[in-house]
Amino acid sequence: MLLGCVGDDFTGSSDLGNTLAKQGMRVTQYRGVPEDPAAPEVEAGIVALKSRTIPAAEAVAQSLAALEWLRAQGCRQILFKYCSTFDSTPRGNIGPVVEALADALGATRVIICPAFPATGRTVFQGHLFVGDRLLSESGMRDHPLTPMTDPDIRRWLGRQTRLGIGHVALPTVLAGPAAIRDALDAADAGGHALVVVDAARDADLIAIGAAADGLPLVTGGSGIALGLPGNFRRRGLLRGEGGGWSGSPGPAAILSGSCSIATREQIATHRARHPALEIDVDAVLAGETRAGDVADWLLARSDGLPLAYSSADPERVRAAQEKHGREASASAIEALFAETARRLVAGGVRRLITAGGETSGAVVEGLALGALEIGPEIDPGVPAVRAGELTLALKSGNFGRPTFFEEAARVLAEGA
């Protein structure tokens, strides 16, 4: 294994796998830290954790365990992947995990770059933009678990770590890999172990990736991986062999727990043409809505691409959290979706589409899926994945076109 990756959620990890596979690496994504060694043909291994919103100390412990396994596989470089909207709170978990990984690897000049231009995420003057809006003016300001109220990545990260934070501005990035390396060296000399690097185009990310050649630790959104495979290719280390991937025709179902603007638009588009069941948090916590009932409803309509969703608008989410508590509300919905997924697969569903990082993580854990084969891209940042006879689309809440659910069902059945 050449590149070892630690992902803080499942959807982001499959997004990363998509990026690496498109750049010619043979990629496997693992659910949590594997017990067994990786297969010899794996060039990039992604340990997908569910650590984005757990207590910071637990996130650090899980990430270090993932690092230990990846290093045992012979990885030459480690990538810590977080969301392209830098989802975190002032307590973490991005800063504490980066700090712990850097300490374990003896790494300085650690790149911090959440940019993913293909989905509208760019970094300029150290500030994160979503489309033409600052992060704090986007829908992320209302995220129920990690509301992003400050677009300055340096300032936000500074609340989470004791390490010095530097910055490489876009003009330096445009000057190419050598200029970026010089700027990283200067930041290190100035006591800045972590360096926020601007990026507005895929070409910028490729240049940053080239500048990262030989660095023990790189961090960012999945876009930062665009330039990393080229470093291994230039050394003749990639086999250049594409793996086969085939679709899985059969019954399909959709589970959505994301409250993002993009997902809510996708739900509105989908339910206009397909069966849709809204799940109310109050009813779940009261025991009035059970996984068996949801699964039965979906299975009875599995030829019509049915959807079950708890994706309410931010005001309704806040009201439920105030009434029941944030953790209780989230845990109840995740447990419901996990059990629903188990019943769906037992009932014959072979194509499963999920929306939302927490929902996707709960489903993958509930189904005990150990390793996922990365398949064709459905939308930017969202690949099809396979686990045995089951094909899945694990979508981050903010990703995808309005017709994503229909397109995902097609790709899962037919392939690219």
C-alpha cells in the first residue's frame, strides 16, 4: 500500500476513494480499522471512521489506531480527509486529530486544504467559500451538529489546536509546486506546523499535491488527493490497472437523514415522481415509528424507487433537538436507519442509496460492511461502491444534482 488515508466519515471516504480511483489508483475503503492485512493489490487504503462529531479524545484515539494499521501496510504517505466544508466545532475534531497524527509522524509543513472546486468549495485568503458565498453565509451555518459560523480556516482551526498556523496565498499556488514548497518551508521555519493553502481550481490542487511529494502527512477534502497519485506514478510505483466493476440490478431503496439544502431539494424533486415516507423524530422517540414498519413500507414499493427521509428544515431540527436533546435525536434516527437497512437487505434490496454522512455511517455499520470496492462516479464526489451483491451510493448531504437519487439508482444497476 502506497497511500494510507484516514477519513472522518463514510461518505467523505467514498468521495476520496472516487478521486483516487479516477487518478488511476487501486482503492479499497474499509469500515473502521481492519483486523487483517490489506490485499497486496491495494495501492490506496481508506480507513473510514465515524469520528467527525464524537468527543475529540475518542476521535484522536480512533485516528491513531487507523494510522497504526496503515503504517503496518507499508504506506509511504498519510492523508487525513475531512469534509470540504471543514465540518467541526471550536473544540474539534479536525484540529486535535491533525495535531495527534502530526505528532505521531513527526510531521511539520502539514497542508490544510478543504477545497473541492468541482462542488464549489474554494479557499481564498484562507477563507472557505461555498459557491460565491463565504462558508458562514451558506447552508452550513445551520448545520445541526457542526454549524460553521466562521469562514476563516486559520481562525477556526486556531481554536482547536495549539500548533502554529500559517498560510500560502493563491498567487504563490499559481506560481507552481516549487513556489509552494518554498512557502511551506518558510512557514515551518516561522513555527507554523499547519499551513492553510488556498485553492480555486483543480489545477491548483494538482500543484499542491505535487508540492506535497515526500511529506509524511497531508490533510484536506477529497480534492487534495487529485495531485497525490502523480507522485507515485512518476516513480513507477502504480500498476496502472483498472479494476472491473459491474452494476447490481434488483430492488432499490433510499434512506435520507441529511438536512442540507441540496438534499432537501433532491427529496422534493424525487417525491414528486416516486413514493416517499417522511419520518418524524418525535414519533421515532415515542416508539410510534419503528424500523420494521419503515422497511415494510419501502419493500412494498421497491419497484418504484421509494424514499424514507427525516430531512427536515433547520427550524424543525432545532425544535426537536431542544425537546429531546441533540444526541438523543440523532442517535434515534441513526439507529432507525441502521435497522431499516438490515431489514431491507434481508428483504432482497440490492441497491441502497443513503444521504448524509451520519446516516450513511449508521447504515454501513448496521450492515457490518467491512470493505467497499470503489466503482464509477455518480456525481462529483459520489462514487458507486460495492460490497458483495449489494451496491450502494453513500452521499454527503451537500452533494449531488436535484435528480441525484434517480441517477444513483441507474448507475448502481448498470454501471458507468
